[in-house]
Amino acid sequence: MKMKGIYILLVSLIWVHVAGAQGVTQDSYNSAVNYLNCSAVGHTLKGDVADRFNAKCPCERTNFANIKSFLDEAGNLDATNQLASEIDKLKGEYKKELTKEETVAFLSNTIFSDKAAHPKLFAFAEKRKGDDIDKFKASLADYLSSNLKPIAVAGGTGDTGKAKRGTAAGSGENRGNGENRSGGAEVPDPADKGNAAGVGWSFIIYSLIFAFALAGGTLYLALSMSGKKRREELDRKGEELMAYVKDQIGKLQLGDKEIINEQLVNNKKNNNKNNKELPATKNEVQDLFGRVNTLESLVEKIREKNEAPAAPPPPPTQKEVTPVEEPVVETRKETFYLSTPNSNGTFNDTSATTTFKEGASMYRFTKSALNKATFCIDEREASVKLALQYPDKSIDPVCEALNAYNPKATRIVTKEPGTAELQGDKWVIQNKAKITYES
């Protein structure tokens, strides 16, 4: 009963987690892109131009059209104009299957490190590398976490918060890639249709996953109970057989040979009967026969020994002195785990743990000497997800990627472990680990 209770609790927690892992609405995603666009453009402007931009385009309620209009009027801002256009194209990369946390990580971190897909954003981040870009990302992540709205699981009704689809003229509310200029009338957003269908299908899919998990757990419990009964029955038969053999050996030593012969015949018959009744597998039956044959051979040897005349004792021989070989002592390799590295490419030795801790442990170290060790990103799924959340802080200081960063990677493969040396209370990296992102 206790095991069943634990299983039901585990399945319930899985269901709560799966049901809560919803994506964000497209409206709130587009508004988040507008906020990102306004913040990035404002970060590039200075002096009087920056003051006029902040007055005309408040980031909490502006849109791409207002931003582009200001930049065109200001003139001589081609690079900033190109940056704004590239950011606005992020609206086309909306994916409702991404959770809120994954969307926040994508807009506040991933896009700044993908040079191939977002060259202007990559250059923006490189130019402000250090505290400036770190503070910008942190502020952006806080805003997105507070304003991105999750898709509500509402039984397929399609009502995801009933966001307004139209605004008064001049309000500047963005809708996808254009603006509502209808003068106050509400205009339906095509994204609503996709959100409605997505919510219904998501609920159905998660329900099916829950049902399969429940059925699989029930089957596992049934098989476990059946296997336990079979093992208990086999153990009981084995104990009976060993007790019988001990009894026969005792009778042999007393010389009761006729009784032994008769009982050996009866034992074979009983074993054949038990093998037919016992619900064991073919391999287990063969194993029992082998054990019986071995024990019968042992009994026969004891019988022959009792019947044979005593042989004269062998003449005493001089004992040979066998040199004792020194045992080979193998150097035991010590393994320990550490979490996020410092920004200067070091680890704090005081944070090391000898066991893996999910949600905290990320790197696995193996000592090669008293103050030297090799390291790699631990292959467990929890370590990989933890590292991918903020690769610029968790991976880049101590690892060298051999391919492009992939936020959807399911594995981080260490092609060549890194090396580190213990200096005081810090593990200082000598050579970075070489890794690849794989799906």
C-alpha cells in the first residue's frame, strides 16, 4: 500500500508539472518584442536624440511603427534602423510550444549569442560586453517574466485572456507586423484561431501522456508483484533441496547406503514433478537441474570415499616456500561535482560535493593528482538543462564550443575534457573543455 501511495503521488506531480508547462500568448510575445526593440534602440541613442525618443516612444506601450517613424525623422541612424528591423522580425519566430521560462531565456539571452541568425543583436551585445550588457539582459528578463502571459488551459474554448484586438486611433498598440488604424473598432487577430486550437490539442495530448503513464505504472506494479512471488517460491524449493542434501550426507557417513539409494530415486521423481508444477522459466529449470546433478556427484564421491580402503599417508615432503607477491595498489580516482563557474574561469573548491545534486551540480571533476583534475559537463539531463539556461555564464568561461550554440540541444557532448589545477581554494582552468551541442 505504501508503494502504491508513492506511485500515485509521483504521477500526480508529473501531471501538475506537464499541465502547467504552457506556452505564452502571441499577443504578449509581440508586445515583449516591441519592448525589447524600444529598449535596445534607446540604449544606442545619446543626448537630445535619446530624450526625444523616450518622450515619443515609451517602451511599455510603443510599437515598431512608432520606433521606425522616429528613426526615419531623426536621420543618419542607419545602423540603429537595421537593428530595429532585425528585432521586429523576431515576431516571426514565435513558438507556442515554448514555455514562459524558455521564451524569457530566448528573448533575453539566446538571441544575443547567435551571430548567424541575429548578426545585429550579436554586434549590439559584443559592443557592450561586460556589466553593461549583463545589466541590460537582467532588466529585460525581469520585465518579460512579469509581462509574458501564458496560454490558459480552458478545455479548447480558445479564450486566452480575451485580449483586445483593436485600439483607439493613435494608441500605438502593435498587432503582429502592422498597426490598427481603424479608429477604435475591434479587429480580430488571426493568432486567436491558432491559440484556440493549440490550447485544445495541448490539453488532449497532456491527458493522453498522463493516461499512458498511469497505465505503465500499473503494469509495472503487477509484474513486480508476480516476479516477487515466483522468486519466493524458487527460494523455498532451493532451501528444501539443500536440507535434503545435508540429510543424505549425514546418512552416508553413518553407512545407511540402502536408504540413500532408495531416497535418491524418490528424489529424482519428486524433482520431475516439482519442475512441472513450478511456474519457472526454461533457464531457471535448467539451473535447478544443474544444481541437482552437482549435488548428486558430490554424494557419489563421498560414497566412494567411504567404500575405498584407507590409503597409506604420503611421505612427508619438504614444503616449498612460495614468495609472497606485493599487492599492486591502484590509485583511486576521486570524483566530485561543482556548479556554475566564476566569470574568470575558476571554480570554488568549497562548493564541491562528492555526490550529484540535481538542480545544483553541473560539472563533474575527476582528480588525476593531488592538486590536478580533469572536468566535463555532466551528461545527466538536469545538468544539460541547467547549463543551457545561461550559457554565457555557465559554459563559455570554461568550455570551447566546436559548433553553434543550440538552445534546443538535449545533450552536451564533451569531445575533450578540460584540465584544472587547485590553487588555494580555487580550481583554476588550465585548458578549456571542448564540447558540441547535439539534439
